[in-house]
Amino acid sequence: MIRRWRKRTTVEAPRQTRKGKSENVRKLRWTRSLMSRYILLILCAVLFVPVVLPIISVTYVVIANYTNHHVDQTPYGDATGFGKMWIGEGRRLDGVPPKEVDARLRKLHDDYPESSIYRVNGKGETELILPGTGVEVAATKNAAKAETRLKWMLGEQRTEVTLIPAVWEASDMLQFMKDASYRDPLTAVAFVGGGNVDKGQGFMVIEMPRHMLEMQRSEPWEFLYLLTFMGIVFLFFILMSVLFFARIRKRLIRLQTAMVDPGKEGIPLPVNVRASDEIGQLEESFNQMVHQLTDSRHREREEEQLRKRLVAGLSHDLRTPLTVIRGHMHALHKEALSENGLRALMRMEAKMDDLGGLIDNMLSYNLLASGKYTLKLEDKDVLRIVREMAASWYPVWEREQFEIDIDLPDESLIWRVDEQGFRRVLDNLFQNAVRHAAAGRYIGIATEEIKGQRVIVVRDAGPGMQKESETRGTGLGLSIVDLLIREMGLRKRVESSAQGVAIYIYSGVN
């Protein structure tokens, strides 16, 4: 049976403690771990709405109020307070004679000279008109009714007109009060004696340019400011998350690159450990593995060198006694021996030849494994070499009563090989068939076309590689075949079954 000798390398695992942990792995502090940082990130995200949002809202209100009272301060306060003041003035005039009412309105007009004030009595008649500073007053009279026109100059190219009827009808009063909130200038209406309640004593009106009052910020704009600030905070949180995971990804890619990028000896290079977190521990474990592989490779080389020296020394030491034994066996041929003695002597010579071949194989394998076997690759007709080798083995196959089946074409098959190495491959394959497939007594040599490529096939009818043969070998012959085929750039495929073994040899060039 053909057996292959395989090199085995072992990686020494780190020594384990009683608790089952490697002594080389340092204990990780929780505060430096990625888990603690990730939990902190999640905690910030969870507290964003219930904690950060109220803080942002309170901060915004404080800043907004501070800005309103110190930056945007206007002469007469805000519009809401101005309107409440006017309604309060109307409520305090309950039951006051008209002359005193007019006197109070003139006093208010002195306090607010930019405003225009007028009063309408309970019968709907306009009793008092006090125009503001810069307001043009013009009395008009048409066929329908008489009215006073107040012309406001609110800008370089903008004017507004207020029409004050001499006698107010119900429809005029309703429409005027309805439009008061939207008028420019700002218009405030209050019932005399009732404020917001009509007590039949008429009403009074004050109009003020809007730029003289502090206008309250509209709620949509406040919400937009708050939403913008929240968006900035949220984007900041997203940015921190992206940077956190991008840093982890960068370190993992660096470790992956170190794993797939081997050094000069085919072993990855160690990586720099930049942090003492989980990835840092993984990097430390990777560096330990690299050091263990390097030490194992060095031990393997030392063992290989020791094996090569042992094989060379053993081969040299065996050849000397073999030469002496062959000399004595040659001398025995000159002596008168019986027929049984001659047969025994011939068997001894055959075994001595096998032993000599084994020594040659050991030396050849030693040279091939160490890279000292020099090959001279040339374009050769490999079918001519196969015919010559088959012819040299023909007497051996006939003596062993083999059925010889050689079917080779007449044309040439050019491969780039070392001729001596290729002859050694065929010699080992034929010898292997004689030693381990003698029970089948068949040898076949042919060529086949497989996927458009010409292949040389060597077959036997032995028990196959799965079965034991009568003569057990060391497997060096097939190992030498594998090494020679690899060094010459050829390829080999073996098919083994109970019916025999088929070895396919083909060129490595497609």
C-alpha cells in the first residue's frame, strides 16, 4: 500500500490557569471597555427627550425673555399690554360725564402723542377726534354721509387711511371692530364704562403705529427655533454614534488586513495595540498567535534540518555495510550451492537492490525537500520518454507475468520538463505498480483527451490504495513523484478503487 508522509505542525496554545483563562490576557477594566462607552451613548440617547428637551425649552425661554427686555425694548411696551391698558381705561370711565371722559382721553393723548384717539357716544355720534403726530386730518362730505379721514405715513412709500364717520351705523361699528385686530396702525377698541362690555355709553378707539409697540414673537417661529436647536443636538448625537462605530470599523479592518497580509515567512506581522478595550485584547491575542506561529516555524525548521542531517548520515552509513554484503554475495556465486541456496541468494540480492533503491529515494527526497535538487526544464517529447522507460521495464513485467497494455499515439507530446526528473517519476510509478499491485498482474499506459488536453495515464489492477498490499512500503516513492511533478509545473490526479489505481499526469499549462 502506498502511504504518504505528511509534515505536521502544531501551535502551542497559551498556558491555561485554573480558572481556564490565558495568563497572557490582561484583565480589562470596565471603564475602558467598548461596552461602557456604548452604554453611555445609549444612555445619552434615552435621556435626550425627557431630560435634554426640557432643559433646552427652559434655556430658550430664559434667553428669549432676556432678549425681549434688554434688546427689543420699545417705547410703549408690547401690543398685548397696550390693549389691556386701553380696556382698563374704558372700564374706569364708568358713569363719568362726557367732558371728563374727553379730558382723560386728552391726557392719554399727551402720554401717547404718536397715537390717534377718538370717542363715539351712545347714539353713535363721533364726539372727539385727537390725531397723532404726523397724521393728516381731512373732513369730507359726500351724498351718503360725512366722515373724517386720518392719513398715516408709515414709511417712505406706504400710507394707510382711517375713515371715521360722523354718525356710526350698526354695520359700521361691527365691521370696524371686526377689522380692528388686522388694521395697521394697531387699533384698540374699548367700551366706555365697560371695557369689553357695551353699557350704552359709547366706545373709544386708540390707534398706534405698530413699530412703537413690541410685537410678540409668533408661536410658529418660536417652535421653529426650538426645533432647529433640537435638530442640531440630534445631529450631534448621530455624529458621535457614527464616529464611535467608524473608529471600531477602522480598527477591525486594520486587524483584518494584518491577518490576510502575510510577512516574509508566510506568517502575518504583529499589530500595534493602541487601546486596552475588547478590540485591544483581540489584537493582543492575535499578536500572541503570531509569536506562537513564528516559534513553531522556527522549531519546524530546526526539526527539518535535523531530519535532513539524519537521513544524509543514515544513507551514508548504510551504503558501507551494503557494499561489503554485496561483495560477499558475489563471492558466494563462485561457490558450489544447491538449487535452494541459489534461489535464496537471488532473493537476498533482490532485497539488497530494494534496500539500495530505498536509500536512493531517501537521498532524493532529502534533496527535493531542501530545494537542492536542480532541475533543467526543457521542451521534451514526453511520449518518447514514456516509450523508452516502458521498454526498460518490459523484462521486469514479463518476469512478474504482468499483462502489458501500452497504447501510445505516434505523434509527439511536447511538455516543458526535466528529462531525468520525468524519468524518475515514471520509474517510481512503474516500481510502485510492481511492488503493490502485483496481485492484479496488469499494467496499462495510455493517453486520453480530457477537457481538450492530452493526459498520460498509468493504470494497474491492484487492490487500490484503500486496501493493504502484500508488500508494505514507506511511501517515499510517491512522495518523490509529488515533489518532482510540482517542481516541473505538472499536475497529478489519482483515482483509486477496488478495481485498481489510475494516475493521471498532465501539463500545468492550459
